[in-house]
Amino acid sequence: MRYRLDLVLKPAEGALTRVIGMAERRGFTPQSINGEPASEDGRWRLQLVVDGQRPAETLRLQMLKVYDCVSVEITPMEGVL
């Protein structure tokens, strides 16, 4: 199943690498990534699309353990191939 993760990250060196690595280690394959700085608070807004057979809640809870990750929302992408 494909999911879109909407993340807010602290601007830190290696934050993106840690997020992508966490997704891969949990059995999800990153398909696309899009991001931009959030001008009001200096944090980064990131959209990461992943494929995986494991429950999305597993990935959400693990992402929240990444120090640089402030928030995570996961949206299933039904019917997207």
C-alpha cells in the first residue's frame, strides 16, 4: 500500500537522512520526496511517499522517535499505482 507522510522536522544536519533511513529500516520503500522550509518557525515541512505492506501506524510511531521529527501525519493513497 502507498502512504503519504506529512512531516515537520527541526532544521538539523542529517535530519532527512535519518527520516528516510527509518522508513527503509521499517520495511517501507520511499517513492518520492518533496519539502520546503516553513518560514514562520524555521522548521521544514516534508512530504514523503512510501510503499509498504506493514501497518502505517508502525511507521508513524517510529518516526516520532526520530529526534528531529516534530510531527507526523500519514494519509493512505488509495488507488495510486
